[in-house]
Amino acid sequence: MYVLGIETSCDETAAAVVKDGRNILSNKVSSSLKEHKKYGGVVPEIASRMQLEIITEVADRALKEAGINLKDIDLVSVTSGPGLLGSLLTGISFAKAASFALGVPLLGINHIYSHIYANFLNGEPVMLPFAALVVSGGHTSLFYVRDFDEIEPLGETQDDACGEAFDKVAKILGLGYPGGPLIERLAKDGNSKKIKFSCSGTKGQLDFSFSGIKTAVLYAVRNRRLSLAEKRDVAASFQETVIETLIKKSFLACKLKKLNRLVVGGGVAANNRLRERFYAAAREEGLDCYFPSKELCMDNAAMVAGLGYRLFKKGVRSGLD
């Protein structure tokens, strides 16, 4: 079964063809990131306008690389939220048109859940049930996954998402945008024990809060001219504290739900230090920890197509409304 996936939740325009929910035949992504850099973040109007201009070309490239024609598509799967309203509207409108013209079913997919599914495109499938952490620029959430259509929210950020905090700290340090890769690079040569940071407490034991540590970084460097070595120490101390919080809450979710499998997804999951710490901690705790390949951590349409196939097989459908 050939599924055409469409993803336009933020600044990427993505299309992919996935066969039988696992085999990626193509996965094309076009990003407008360079257009947003000078503003220090994504400008929704710029993102949606560029998606409108390029979405047909990206879908054509995905079909061509997959070696199939549009008429071979059996299902159209599209991100229906959460995300930027104008961007979502562009992708959904394209998907509806394709579904209607081809006379094939349409499925709207939760963007956060598709990040979890990215782990099923790697090779050996993860055994259900499991705990899942999605950590990205817009989301930081924990879930109990019984099945692809049975996903229970356990906790989420109460303010900034983890990736958003990375972006803001990078801005405080004068590094640029996007902040995640820049903080990671700077932290590599820093002393993570130099400065004592902490993430704010939350009412819910599986919820997150990252606005406090962002403010703590601001106070630590305000009115100071930092050397490169000092910036490295700040970046390392910040990054290590955030990762420790993510590990602590994720492992607590596994403990509370009596699970020995943890799946991680989302853009921040591409961070090398985060992956290294999670794998090491999981070994100590006797847990199996799974990450997607780095390219599948980022927003892409293969994960949307893959999850669409699984839900379709379970009888889930979406209307053109």
C-alpha cells in the first residue's frame, strides 16, 4: 500500500511516499529556515507563503524519487495539527485536493504522534506498549502508548518547550538561530558543572517547565562581557540540566506505568549529548531506549505517511471537512 504523506506544520514543506507503513521510498523536505534566521525565529506568514509556492514541486519530487505515479497512491496522510495555522492550511488543502481528485481516502495526523512513529521507520519495530517523550522546538510531552490509536498524555511543558528554551538561551548568548545545534556545539568544550542551574518545579510530577532556567541563564550573564570559555560553560551547564530533567521525568513515567521501553522523538532528539546520556542512563536502569535516525527527528512527511498507514489499517478515516 502506497501512502503519500504531507507535512507543513511549521517552516518545512515535506512530502514522502511510504510503502506498507515501514518502507520509505522517498522523503523530501524543503525548509525556509534561512528566511527566518534574521528574525530570530519562524515568521508564520513567510513560512506559509513559501509553502504555498513550493508544495506541488516537493510532492512531485517525492513521487518521482519513489518511482511511482500519482494514480498509484492508495492513501493521502497529512499533518492536521498542532502547528502554525497558515502552514497547516496549505498542507491540508493540498492533501484534500489530492484525495478528492484521486478518489482515495484522506487521513489527518497529529504532528506530535507522528514524531513517536518515526521510531518505527528505523528497522526492527518497538514492542508495544511503551512510554514516549516528544521533545522539540514547539513541544515537550510524555505519553503512554498502548497502540497507535491509544495514546494517553502523561505530562507536558507548562511554558516554554525544550527546543524553544534552547533558542532563547542561544539568543541570550548572542549565538543566533536556530539555537539547538549552536548550544550543543558550544557546550561540547564547556564545563557542565561550572554553574548550578535547575528547572522549575511543576504541580504535575510528569510536567515540564523551562522558562525558569532560561531566566536563570539571563540573570547569570546579564551586564557581563563573557569570554568564549565562559559562554561554553554556560551552554554546557544549561544543556546538562535540561537533559537531566528530561531523563528524570521520562524514567519516572516508565516507573509509574511499569514499562521497560522508552521511545524518544522530535527535533531536540537529534542532540548528540542528549542521546548519549539517555542511552547510558537507560542501561543503568535496565530500560530499552529508542531514538529515530537524526534525519527522522526533524519534521518530515515519512513519519506522517507511516502513522497514516497504521491508523488506516485500524479503520480510522478523515472527512474532507
